[in-house]
Amino acid sequence: MAKKKKIKIKPLNERIIVRRLEAAEESEGGILLPDAAQEKPREGEVVSVGEGRLLESGDRAAMQLKVGARVIFGSYAGTEVKFDGDDLLIMSEDDVLAVIE
């Protein structure tokens, strides 16, 4: 199993960086799906987190998500970026719908 490389990009404020999980290449019935027919997964792993939302008091709100958390997000959540050969999503912590435990 290949070791995952550490991401060297830091999101600002309440944003997080997510690596989308791989799409299923086979349907539940066993039919192989071409790339064009595969739906982009709405599940991923948090690879970097910001420092938290800046409050009026000047303090930072604590982030609810941590690096390594598996999350579910909306279909149109985040901005897709390619960084250091990785396809990543930069999104607000508010775009996350659930954490998979």
C-alpha cells in the first residue's frame, strides 16, 4: 500500500482541504462503468484545516474537523484545484454535511 504524501498547502480561516475518494468503477450489478458515466464521489478525507473563523473579539472559533476525518459533502461543494499532482477540493467547513465515524 502506497504511503500518502503530506499536503503542503494550508487553507485560510474556516476552510478545509479534502481529497475526494475514488469513484466506483463498477455498478452494484457488476457492470464496469466508463469514466464519463461515473458520478464524482461526495465523500473524502480532510488533508488540511485552517485556523478557524475569526470572531469579532479577535479570537478564533475552534475547527470541528481534524486532518484524517472522512466526510460527506454536497455535490457542488468546494473549488477543485490541482496541487502538486493531487486533485483536491477547497471548501468551507460549513460545506461538510456529515462525518463518517
